[in-house]
Amino acid sequence: MLTLYDFWRGLGKDERIRFCEVTRISYGYMESHLIHGRKKPSMDTIQKMVDASNKKLTHEGLFNFFLGKTSDQQVAV
């Protein structure tokens, strides 16, 4: 599953700027806080990230990224 960090690092500078414009997240905030998981975005922001990534990022992947869970830590329900 693609993480936000990997997705972000795979974008070119122009693509990163466009992603930030679409999601309404400042470039600095994304670079400093979100791609490293230091801050947790709102549900609305997570939805914007999924939409702006053309579904390359998923809700589940972002939840796991920000909650620090890996597939080994997940419990089947």
C-alpha cells in the first residue's frame, strides 16, 4: 500500500505544488508535518488527499500511515 511519504516523494516539484493547491494544504505544512506523520489531518483533509491523488492514496492507507499501523499490527475483524 502506498504511503503518503512515498506518494509525495514520487511527485515532481510542480506536481507537489498542485497537490497542495488542490488539497488546500500549505507546501511547508505538508513537508514539515504531514509526510512525516507528525500531525494528523482532519477527515476532510484526508478525503481531499485521496481525491487529489486520483485514488493512488486510499483512506485505509492514510489512516494506517497517520496511526502508525502496519499490516502486521492490524487485527482482522
